[in-house]
Amino acid sequence: MKDEILGLESDFANNEYFGTNVWTEEKYRVLSGKVPVLLSAPHSVNQIRGDDVRDAEKFTGALTRYLSSATGSYAIFQLFTHADPNSDEEHNYKNGIINLIEAYKIKLLIDIHSSTFKDDTDIDVVTNQRTTLCGMEDLPLKIKEIALKYNVKVDENNVPNKSRENEIIAVASLVCGIPSIRIVINNKKLDIMNNEESFKGICKTLEEFISSFNSVN
């Protein structure tokens, strides 16, 4: 798996994670799918937020590409450095997500991120106090149940960010009325060079969750 993931990550890693072409007008890239699930990796390359450049969330892009292929899900990701779609009020990336949801009758959005964790949690499921679940309250529990099989530790963060109205999961759930989940992965567990088994466990957890969702929806 390591070589495959490194190959999928190479486009994002170009130019020290500024992406394949820093100056392109292309705002995002889309992968077509067969099941009504949309995967998103908005921080797969560096992002511009105000006057600052925020570091890419490494391997979220490769993971999204891999899961799209493995499950038949649709996918959208940043391949070039632009403004941060998770904070700007108007953003082509968010508009792209809404268009994909409406065009392909998407029933679930999974927005993939990574972060530095203070504990040994592998995945944090963020739903803004379950307001982005659109009534499907069982989804976080389902992720936790599946994760146990693969020795993946899942927490559920229900403390929303202070400025959340422009976040992808907030906009998608409000505008499109579909459950929208942010999956935040411990970046140590995404380091496939040193933690390949952890990476595999996360992949298997998310693959099975998507398959389980698709089988009943």
C-alpha cells in the first residue's frame, strides 16, 4: 500500500505542497463515482488564509483518492494552492460541492482532514453538535463500531469551531440537506512511512463505513 499512497500523494506534494501548478486558475479537481457518497479533501495542499499560508494536511489528498477508487465514491480535492474553502464565505470549492451533491443526488458528504492530537485518538468525528447530521444520528456510532474491528480509536468532537458558518460541512448540510461529517485524522497515523498499519486500519474503517451506508441508503 505504501508505494500506491505515495504515488497518489505526489501531485499534492509538488512544489513543497503548493501543488502541481501554483498559478493555475483550476480551483479543484473531481473524480466521478458510482455510489452517492462525496469525499472531500480541501486542505490537501497549502491554503491561503488572510495574509498567511497554512500548511497542507498531508496524505488527506492521497487517502481521498484511494477511498474514491476503493469504494466508488465521488471525490473533490484541491490540487493547487488557493484560499481556504473551509473559512471563506464565498468559495468555488464549496460551490463545486453543492453542484456535485445536486447533480449526482449525493446522500452523504465526508470532509477529510488531519490535525495534531494531544492523545492517541486516531479519528475525531466532527458534526457541530450533530447539527450537520440532518437527523441521521446513528452515523458517528456506526463509525465507532466499525473502527473497533480494525483497532482504530474514534472520538466524537461536538464542540463547534467559533466561526463555523462557512465550513464545508455546515454549508453542505444546510443548503443541500444531507448528512455532512468532518473526519479529522491524527496526522501521526497518516504518516504512512512510519505507520503503515495505522494507515491501513483507517482506510479499512472508512471503506467499510461507506459500504455500510451505501447498502442501506
